[in-house]
Amino acid sequence: MESQIKEWQDRAEALKPLNLKQIEPSLAELDAHLTLRSHIVGYTISDADTTVWQTLRGNRVAHAYIKQNLMPNLCRWFRYIEEAYPQQATLPERPKEKAKDGEKQKDDGANYDIGLQDVGDGTGVVTRFPPEPSGYLHIGHAKAALLNDYFAHEKYKGTLILRFDDTNPIKEKQEFQDAIVEDLALMGIKADKVSYTSDYFQQLYEICVRMIKEGHAYADDTIQEKMRDERMNGIASARRDSSVEDNLARFEEMKKGTEEGIKWCIRAKMSVDNPNKAMRDPVIYRCSPEVHHRTGDTWKIYPTYDFCCPIVDSIEGVTHALRTTEYNDRDAQYQWFIKTLQLRGVHNWAFSRLNFVRTLLSKRKLTKFVESGLVNGWDDPRMPTVRGIRRRGVTIPALREFILKQGPSRNIVMQDWFAFWATNKKHIDPIASRYMAVTESAKVPVTVIGAREGVITEEKDKHAKYTNLGKKKVVFSKNIILEQEDAASFAQDEEITLMNWGNAIVRKISHSINPLAQPSGLKTVTGLELELHLQGDVKKTSKKVHWLSTDQDLVPVELVDFDYLITKDKLEDDDSLDDFLNKTTETRVKALADCNVADLKVDDIFQFDRKAFYRVDKAFQHGEPAVMFQIPRGK
């Protein structure tokens, strides 16, 4: 296998010339080789895939050819490597410029030298990401997953475990579990092992029985409100000193799921009045007769996360439990279980939670948004889920870059979405083709004097700067449309620039006054005549406007923009969510776009000149308008 990898690394040299005729035979050979393959060598990514992909991506001629989809197997493989392995599918970074004498070297990255204990040579480091399958991954989960993956696979040469914390059958679904696996794969996170807390239900049950027998746990039927009050005020439960026999009998009733058993729970006997309230006899088992999505009706009792986490971490060989600072108070609880049960030790490390202004990351509240119909599902672009922000237009490399730059710091910062979207703009600007669109309700008909007779079509670069994106059609004729806002700004005989065409002089402006539409008495432009002045200097005009020839098959599009779901930067504990819900979070505008837009596919990212970047959510077909979601720029 090593010799095959070496062979393809050598063959990649033939893909480097910036000459299509020279590299086309090698591309054809690669296309044929990939007919029944997802990887160049073997059944997973290797240095052969990485070297060939980077060579093709770094060659602007080869990359432009691939984007034309002329070789289906090659194009399929290229996109697969890019999406499934974003860590490997990156171009080598240019070396940083050396700082001048007396200047400090700039470094935008986070500090990952946090001094984890007992890492040795790094090969023994084991981290884990333990999501509950009760919803879709949101951006906060993405940070936890990426940091655990980073320490396991990049900082050290260790192991990452994906463990589903499936201990609450009321909230959990197979749908959520499958979605989490897919979203992690999209982010380039590949766990070395996948497990389930439900795999350990028998073992956890036996440990709880042992704790009861050793006097470290007891059964309690105190009603929830009273139990909460007693814990808050350091008051011992009336059941705290029940006999081992009584506690075991009640645990057995819980296990059977009887009417009596449902009333009880099991609590760890830690402390009554510890200043750290997490240590005040937390609940470790509850009775819940609901059917579990993996174990069915085998169990009627389910352990809590706080009980399972340290035990299963220890059993599975986790060396470092990395989690957010909201668990700080529960680290002592975690270590109490390790010590009391005499388990193999696990180190705790906390990093700050990822918080954004006007954004809720509570699964309970996000579920409420979905179930109330405030949003159209977990992948709604207004949702802070991985799927939601991807549908809004973020790229996976941008998501990874932004989160990894935050690093494992404990400092809690309220992030602004501007920085997030600014990072994304860096990634999409070089790959976003440029097209033109005019708002349908505000279009102004224009006659161009001096235009060549008939309809002329020319090939232009899709992007003036990044010419590797290929060509687009630009249609020229004497009949065009402009935006009302632009037309209303023109003065008689003013020289303006028509983008992708040249200069023109405003020769005639037709107006109408609609007192209903224009209560201020402002005039509406109903028509223009422009005289081409192609010898004019485009650098000297102050107005450069987009336009569309109406002598082409204009594509109807719907441009959709979104706002925050809540109106307050940060909700306080005593705030009512309903008081701060944004009443208008979506706006839709109908527009007409140039003929090239008919070829765009779902998930394509592009820019309408002078408007915004967009992601295609629904492609144009059968006369139905294409639906484009506006991507924030980060301004």
C-alpha cells in the first residue's frame, strides 16, 4: 500500500503545469482510476488523496477544469475529499513573514499549550465528546467537539471517543443521533471509537446497588420543589438515613417501573450543606417507564449524566475530560465518584462556553422554537445549529477556523456574530462567482443609445480577481433595466458606469409622482435614456451600477434575509423569553437575475454585484423562482 501511495504522490507532479493540454491526459487517467473508488488508494483517506487533491486545488487551471464537471468520477472524488476531510483538504499555509527588528511576531492563533497533566508522549491521551441525542448540534457543541478532536488528533497523537449520552428516553431520538454523526463528519471530526452510555446500563445499575450497600447512596421520594428547596438551604432529606434494606427495596420498585417506584429516585450521599451546592446529595437515578430508542423497554430506570460521566469516562480509558466552565462546580462531584468508587483517575479541564449576542444555545429553548413553529426546523438558517448556520451560508473551513482560534481559554466572552461572518467572508470571496440581479418591484426600463444592433453575448470572467472560476455570459442590448434607487440618483447629462460594459451619459429621465407611494412628494423614475460613452474613464465616475439586458432569459429569484430571533443581547435568568422575541426575523424580496443563475445548484455560493453574498437554497426549475439566502458579510 505504501508503494501505491508513493506512486500517486510521484504522479501528482504531472498535474502541476498550468497548461490544460499538458495535464489533461493525467486527469483522464485519474478519472478512470476513480470509476469505482472513493479514495485513490485503499478505503480511507491517505497521503495519495491529500497530495493529489492539494496539487489540483493549487493549480488554478486544473481547478477551473474540475469545476466544469467534465470528468464525473474525478469531480465526485474532489468534492468528497473537500467535504468529508476538511482538515486534509487545505492548501499548505504560506510561511509567516519574519518580524522586523524590534517588532513582535504577529500570531492570530489561540494558545493550546495549556499544560494538560500526564500527557507523556501524547499517544496515551484520550478525550471524548459526549452529546445527548436530544437535538441537533449547535455552535456551542461544535466548539466542544472541535477542541476535543484537536487535542486528541492534532496537539497529541491520541484517541477521540464519541459517546452518546443516551440516558433520557423522554427527549432522545434516533433522528438526533444520526444528525450528530453527520454533522461531526461534515466538520471533519472522525472519532476513533463510538459508544453509548446505554451500553453500560447493567454495569451502572450494579455500581448504584454497590453504592447503596456501602452507604454512599439512598432512595428519596421527596417532591421535586421541596428537594430543591432543601438542597438550596442545606437541609437533610428525611430519607437520608434510611436503612440499606429499605433503599434496595425501593430501588427494586424503581427498576420494575411500578406505580410506587415512579415516586422515588436515588441520591448520592455526598453532603448536606457543602458550600458547593453541586455536592449536596445529587440525584443519580430516576424511574422513567418510557421506551428507550436503543434499549426498548428493557430498563425502567436511567442514570443521570453526573453519575454516568465519571464512571464511563474511567471505564473507557478517558484521560482528560475537557468540558465547558459551566461544569466547574461539578468537577468536585465528578472526582468524588472517582475516589469513592476507587476508579481509574481522569483529569478535568474547563474551557469557556461559546456565547453569541442575541443567541440562545439552550436545547430546551431551541426545541421550543421548533415546536412552536417560530422557525421551520432545526436546520432553519435563524437557528444557531451547525445545520442552521451552514444553510445560512457558512463554510466548514470557516467554522473550524473561527472556533479553533477561540482556543481552550477559560475567559468567558460574549461573541459578536460580525467576527464569525467576517471569517466566513474570507473563505467565500475567492470561490463566489459574480452575477447581477435587479429588484422586480423597483426595476426601471432603460433605452441605451449607441448600443450595437441586435443582441450581443460575450464571455466574461465570473470573478474579476479570481479568474480560475471560469466564464459567464453577459448579454448586451439596447433594452436594459436598472434599480429605482440608482435611477433616482442620476442627474441630467451625468456620466455613469454600467458595470461590465462601460460608461454612459444620462440623456433623458422620465418621472411620475405617486402621492400614495411617495407621500413625501419624491419623484419616481419611470424610464431612462442612456447614451453609451465607452471611451469614458470608468475611474472618474462616482456611480457604477449593475444592470440587466431584458433580451435574455431572466431568472426569477427570491432573495431572503434573516434577523436575530431575540432582541436582547443577553437574556437574564428572570427575563421572559416571550418578551424579547423578534417579531420580524425574515424578509423576502423578488428579483430578476441574469441568465447564468439558471445553472446554479443548491448550496452554491455566489455574489450579486452591489447586493450581497448568497447561498442557493432552492435552484431554479420548471419556472419556479430560485430561492437565495443572504450570507452576512461580517460588517
